[in-house]
Amino acid sequence: MTTGDRPKRLIIAPLAKADLRGLRRYIAESSPYYAQEFLADLTAKIIWIAQADFTGSPRDNISPGLRAFPYRQRCIYYRTYPDRIVILRVMHMAQDVQKQDFE
């Protein structure tokens, strides 16, 4: 937790929002119900990262300060700051991740 035991503010960047929308659309082609369940679970994990101030694994080799948390065949990429956590991308673990994916 941050100073005063307040949780960090959670910010979901536009690219991460687009990743989540695309994921929902893709899964919904087969099962709208599963798409809703999967995204609810993934969103809960993103909220947990901010609430727990989870450090994740460093991905400085991709971009300085980048952190990652693998979850359900996806990888949640984010940066942590003293007052907030910014979710940058939510990508499939099989994707070849490059620095330009975070610019």
C-alpha cells in the first residue's frame, strides 16, 4: 500500500483497453458467456495488481520500468509509480513483444 494505506490509483491505458475489447470480441465469437466470464476474471486480476501493489516481473529488457504478470495465457504489462499503476497492455503470452508495443 502507499502512504496512508491508500491503494494506488489504477489507470488502464488506451492500448490496454483496446487489447481487452479485442480479446472479448474474439472469445465472444465462440461463446459470449465465456467471453464475459474470462474478461471479468482478467479485470479482477488487474484490480488485484493495483490493490496489492504487486511488483510483478521486471521486463526492463523490453522497456525500462516495465513490469509483467502472466495470467491465463495472457501477460498483463504495466508500470508502477508511487501513487498509481498504469496497465499498458494485455497480450497473449505467445506474442513476440517489442519495445514499440509500449510506445
